[in-house]
Amino acid sequence: VSADDGLVAIVLSTLRTAGHWPTRIQAGTARGGTMHLSRAGMLDILDLTPDGEVLFVECKKADGKLNDNQLEFIEWCLKHGHEHRVRVVRSTKDVADLVGILDH
């Protein structure tokens, strides 16, 4: 079982079906440590919504914990205004709720 219970794939598919433009973000370093993929703390998915908003989504198991870098990133997003939308999803219900929230 993956660290996110397969939620990344479900979120990507669900958002695409809803007309969004989601992208999977890889944080950390590539094999060998020679290429930096993204700053530590970046969430799993960056999504461009049909209404022009940017959404960041982190996928975790039901009992999964956000790490310190992720918490720092979320705090930074919230501090810098309403245009930064951040969600943590832990179940398929959370994914359905996410799309419902975005459609209103």
C-alpha cells in the first residue's frame, strides 16, 4: 500500500474529470541526489482550477501525519492570502468533498 493509499491517482483523475489542470509534484531529490525536484514541503498536487484559482493538495493515509516542511508550506500559503487554497485529503470522501467545494 502506498504512503497515500492511492489517493494521488484518484485526486488527479477526479480533478481532470471536473475540468481542472492538476499536476503531480515530486519533492526531494532525484536518484543520486543530483537534481532537486522541488523544495521540501511542496504538497503532492498543484491544480489550476477552471476559475483561475491555484489549489495545493496533499494526500495522506487516514493516520498519516504532515511533516514539518509541509506544515511550514501550508502556513506560508495561508499567511499570504486567499488565492492560495490548500487541502489535505485522507479518503475518497475527502476527494469528492474537495470537488464539491470547488464547484461552488
